Amino acid sequence: MYVAVSGAGKAKVIQFRIDTRIPGTKKKKTHVVKTLGNYGKMVSEDPDIVKKLRNKAKKITLEQKASVAPVQLAVGSHAITSSDAVTPSFNFGHAIVKQLWSIMDLDTFFEHTCGKKNAKHIEEALYYLVAHRCGNPASILATSTDQQRYAGIVPLGLDLFYAVLDVLDDTKEAFVQHLAGFFEKKTTRETGQAFYDVTTYAFESTRWGELRLFGFSKDHKNNEVQVVMGLLIDNNGIPISYELFPGNTMDQNTLTTSIEKLKSLYHMEKITVVADRGLNSGANLEYLCGQGYGFVISYTLKKSKEEFKQLVFDDAGWVETYNTTTGELSYKYKVVEQSLSTKVKLTKDELEVKRQKKGRGRKPIWKTVEIPVKIHLTWSAKRAAKDRGDRERMVARLEKRLDKPYQLKAGIKRGCNQFLEFEINTDTCRLDTEKIQEAAKYDGYYALITNELAICTDEVTTIYRGLWKIEDSFRVLKTDLSARPVFVWTDTHVKGHFALCYLCFTLLRYMQYLMRTEKQQSLTAEQIMKGIAQPLVLAQGKFPETIVTPTQVPQSYLDMADLLNLPQLYTNMTLTKFRASTKLDLSVNLR
């Protein structure tokens, strides 16, 4: 590379150029690497600018030559008589986690927040636990035994890793608030909207505790203790906060606690909550309305009042859309205005008026108000076909079982029903055609209830469709990050385990957000975790003249490393260059 001055007069510019030989000839072809700026302007600002740029070009040329120069490696051939004689290899995909850890300022946060004398070691142990779970989820014991396989990890004691769970439990509120502040600044988080849902996590145990209790299991693990988690996520699918509840807590009883935490987290007066029909209880709607919060919740048509069902099947008021090709009805919607009776607390002035009134008994502190809501009804041909297909498959399975009545009776007597005594003649079982026909009437229909009166049906539907993100979040937590089954037993360790899984989940979701917004590339949580788990580096030669060779590096790692501004990897590298490319000091593993 060299410096050249091109052009004439006021158009004269300074450029970096390189010359390459045209194959089969003695001619050269000139390539402009970069135009640095206007010659006259740059010289007027610094008379020595050309000399400085030539020195810079010379330095860049030497660096480029060094980067492609052959690496000299002297290796012998020895018989492998023990595991120590094998060329060692180390995981290094956690360089992605290390970079995110630093970008999100979690290293400094935990070092300053944990409040222990060995704060630095606590932070290092926590980083390793997160890095390991983001690539290879395992128990604390299994994670501890893997330390020497991870590049740049200084081995720490097992007791310290269990102590980290206690720290996570103690600092849960603080780190959730730290992350909330970070994501509010660094992402397009809409702080006035949140998606909420609840799930259960089972233990392979019957030992109960403060949180570990028997309850209704969404994973059909009814013979094991469990905990209940309520999770709030934002419009980007990034978690906002979470709460743990005893395993016997009903879904409907978790919402108020989680929303109050959300309100205190962002000091917001107005929140729109999006949740599924499992949380659509009168008490929850009363709470949301009473606090002035907005909500979008699915509405169960089959269980609605008879007068409302009549509105559904009334042809009046529907706005219809037809298929332009076939002319058949493809979609329609209707908006029904209703009012929701709810109790709200009296204001101070209203309470004072009540106290001044004569009369015996305790003065009421609540009043009943009517909250206007809109129910958005929709019907689509696509949904109708799906509902019909699901029901027909279910009926077909039942018809097959009618030929084997003993199977029906055995099924009824399973589980806790085995202790019931009742008479049943399965030989006369038949399908209830009336119920089947009644269910068919609702094919294709869906209803959403909201107190956000200004938004239209399309907006309400779009908002509610975002709820799939939280369902996917639970899948990632349970399956990819292996949050269940849980292998710790003390209550503080249980809380710390879920805090650890939540922390890992935030890193994965933020990585997905960055890839989507900055590289217009979609990566699943599984692809990100493979990008962290798979990269290995072979360490050849005697330390400190070791040469390292990256292997099994998936494209997802390279894409994430490029996004996070990690320097490029090379096929063969010195320890110094490897450390520059990954921020991992492999010498701690080789000394």
C-alpha cells in the first residue's frame, strides 16, 4: 500500500492505493483502497500530512504481510500412551458471551453489587455459569467439572458456584432493574406495553419447600413438586421481569404481583397488558381497570353469556372481506361495545364524605363503576378450516376407541380417578353429536376484549399476535436453556437457578435483537447456542511457542463476532493473536 496524490487544482485528493500484477503479463493494475480527503484542505491543516500518511501506509503493509506470513511450528510425533499426550482442544465460543457481558456492563455491575470480599471471583464464576449454560446447559456440578475445557477460564471451586446462586437471589431486583435500564436505552423497547404469561417448572422430586409445592402442572408432571413463573416480555421479545410463585398458585393469582413490579420498575402510570384467556378472570380485569391500566385479553366465546352469543351469530354489523379470485368470504370482523362492572377504591375526598355521614357499621372503601370495553370479534376462513380439521381428527380418534370400550374405561380409571367408585357401562358409549355440532358453530371465530377504545380491530389483533413471543420464550427457557428439571433443592438456590436462567435468556434475546436490527439476519436461540457451544481451538506445540488452530466454527459464530466487533479469526494463530481475536487468554489453560 502507498500514498498517491490524484487530480488537479481544487479537485486534487490524497488516496491509499495498491498495485496488483495482471496474470500472464508484466502490467500492473492500480486499485484505490480509500480516498482520504482533499489535498489542499488536508495540507493546510497539517503540512506534514503526506509524510505521516506514508508512514501509516508502510505500517499497514507490514501488518498485512505479517498476517499472511507462514507460521513456523515444530511438532514431534510421539506415541499416545496417556490422555496428557493428546493435542489439547478448548471451547472458545463463549467469547460471544464475554463480549455481551462487557457491553451490558454486567461485569462491573455484579462486582460492585454482590457485596462480598471475593467480589471479583464471584463475578468470574457467574460469567462462567452464564457462558456454559448459553452453550451447554448442565447442572452446577457438571458445569464445575468442565472449567478446564473452556479457553481463558481460571478454575474456581464448586462451593463458589453454589455461592453465586445465593448472590443471584440477593441481587435479583437490582440486576433486573439494571437490565431494564440498559434495554430501555439500547433497544426500541415500548415501556407502555407488556406481554404476560405463566408456566410451571417441575423438579424430579417430591420434596416440598417454600416454593416447591404440588400443583396443576402444564408439563403434566402432576406427581412432582413444581414452581410457578410469571414472565413479562417487551415488544422485541426481550424479557422485562419475572416472578416466582409457589407451585400451587393459580395462574390468575400471579398477574397483579407481576404488574406492580413492572410499574415500580418503570414508574409508569399507564401500562397495556397482553395476556391469554387463562388470565381472563374477573378479578384480574377489575384490578387492571381499577388501576387505570390497559389490557388486551382473549375472550372465550363458548363460555360467554347467551345474549352475547346471539350478537356473534347475528349477521348485522359485520365488515366482510372476500377472496378476489374465488369470490368466497375470507375474513370478517365486528366490534361490540359493552361495559365491565368493577370495584375501585374511593378517593380521599369520597372517603371523607362517607365518614361524615351518620350511620352504624364500617364505612365502605370501594365503589362500583362501569368501565367501557370493546370486544373485537373476528372470523377467518383459514382459522375455520383449522378448527374443523382439529375437531374432525379428535372425533376420528374417539370413533376408533368406541370399538374398544375397555380402553375408554381404563382411561377413565387412571391417575387419581382410580380411587373413585362409580358405575359405567362402556358398551353403550356413543358420540354426543349435539355437542359436536355446537362446537362446529364456533369454527373460525375469535374474540379479544380491550379497554383501549381508540384502537381498531387490526391493531388489537396485531398486538395480541405478539403473545407468541412469550410462548416461544418459555420454550427456550425450558428446552434450550434446560431450566427444568431443576437440580438444586434449597429455596435460595432454587431462586438463584431461575435468576441464572433468566440472565442467560436476556443475553440470547439481545443477541437476536442485534442480529435482526443491525444485520437484518434472523437467528434462533438454538443457532446462537450452537454458535457458542461448537467452536474449538487446537493448541499445538510447546508453551509459550504454541500455535492455535480454530476448528468447528459455525457461520453463526462468525456473524455474531463480526457484529460485536471481535477481530477476525485466522486458520493458524499465535496465542497473542488469538487473545486479540477472542478476548480469551488461552495461556491460563496451557501454563
